[in-house]
Amino acid sequence: MQQIPASLLTLVAGALATIIGIWVSQTHHLFPVQASEQAPLVDGFFNLMFAIAIALFLIVEGTILLFAIKFRKPKDDDTDGTPIEGNLPLEIFWTAIPTVIVFALGIYSVDVYKQMGGFSSSSPVIEAQNHSDSGSAIAATISEAPTISEDTAPLANKKIGIKGSPTQQNQTADVNVNVTGMQFAWIFQYPEENITSGELHVPVGADVSLNIAATDVIHSFWVPQFRLKQDAIPGMDTELRFVATKPGAYPVVCTELCGGYHGSMRTRVIVHTPEEYESWLQENQIAQQDSLETVAVNPAELTPSQYLAAYDADMNISSETLAQINK
């Protein structure tokens, strides 16, 4: 019986491992639901890496098992094995293939990061040249930052982070929220609506921009369903821009060890329908305006009768007693 060539067996094994890797990467349930426009980009990159990892695992471990069985030492055989100096084509193959894979994944990851908005739509060096009266380039070094002229001052105010797609970067966001991380809570301020909340509320399908800061130590704002994470750094504002695609309530987790109660630094992002979001805005604007009016009362400006009037029922104090106290 004619023996099947080793090259053909290798090709079949590689094809089979690739098919299994692709199938597993497309059918696994390792991630939570996708709830943002950025989530499919991240999942697509992960699934590719997962497929490659599974295929390589099957090939390497399968080869080890095959060789361990086929070339195992016979019973009572104490002789040395056949001396093998090496195989140059095989060494080139197992070096070249991983190299190509690493370079391909690197290029793909940069493209995904660019689509998510990790890079600015324009180069800081080009902007510096456009703003400079002399036309000379401005070196983007930390040591020279204080010497930037007023014409180039906008460069110093650029925030790092996920800034949205290149198209979104040239447009104003639909919703702007200031996010403050502190030990051990997140505070969300809506400057245009004059609302402060302990939870993040956004409308589905809206372009949302988060201006993130920290008051004490480094925190990290992470929403697993959005596949987005951005550090909150003291003294340096960062940005996170996204579009939520699925209504619901999703956890916000701090993923930077920030102290003894780091594990409890959690809140929620609630994605509303447009109608529900408008209703939430109106309710909180009214509620917080009423709250501000109450807090603004200065007890020192009240008479004893006026101050105690709010407690007369609970303390069982009559109006005559209040009049006597006032005398």
C-alpha cells in the first residue's frame, strides 16, 4: 500500500485545524451582549485572534501527542535515539508563519483602534505648522510644552482617549457628560442640562462624549457591553466617545486598583429610548431645581418660630408654645 505523503497530511491537518478554529471563534459565548457601535470592531479582532490561537493549539498539541505515541520508546529498549541535527526548511517555516501573523494582527489592531477614534483625525504636527506664524515645526516634547505660543495653545488642550470615528471627531456630540472618578464613586454631570447623577443616562443611537477626570488617584471607566475602557487620571482630562445601540442597564466598573474599596466602585449606564431620555431629563431638572431651592435657605435668617415650624408636628409643639419661645 502506497504511503500518503507527509506534506499532504500536514496540509489536511492544517486545514482541519483552521476550520475548527474559525467555527469555535464564531460560536463561542465568552462576551456579554454588544451594546455599542464600537463593540463589533473589538469582537471581530478578538475572534480573529481566537481562531488563530485555537488552530495553533490544535496543530502544536496534536503534533506532540502524535509524536509521543508514534515514536515512543519500545519496551526494554535502552538504546539512544536517532541523532537529528535539524531541519532548515521546517525552522524557516515555523519562524516565518508566526512573524507574518504577528505583523498582520498588529496592522489590523491599529486599523480597529483608528476606527474607534483612538487617533486624532489630524496630525498635531501639521496643526502646529498651520498655527505657527514663522512656519517652523513645533517639537511635541513635554519639556518644550510651556513655550508653545498662544497661536498654538489649542494643541496643549487636546485630550487623549477614544474620540469617536474620524467622521464624528469633526462634529459636535449629541450628549456631553463630565465624568469624575473619586474614591470610591463615579459622578456624572450634564453641564448643558444642569443635572448631576450617580448613574450615567444616555439615549440610544446618540453620539455621547464623556469628559473624564479624577480627583485623587487613577481610576478606569469600563463598560463591558460597550467594549470600551478609559482611564481617569488626576490632573489630565481624558475622553471617551461612543454610540449606544441597545437600550438597557449595563454595569460601569473601575478596572484600576484605586484603594481598599476598589471592588465596590461600581455604578450603571442606563441606555434609554429617546422618549425615555427626554422624560428623565425633565424629571431630574425639576427635581434638582427644587432641591437647590431648599438647600439655599439660610437657617440663620429665620426666626425661631419659622425655624421650628417645620418640626412642630413631629415634636408636638403648639403654636402658643412657639409664640412663647419667640418672646
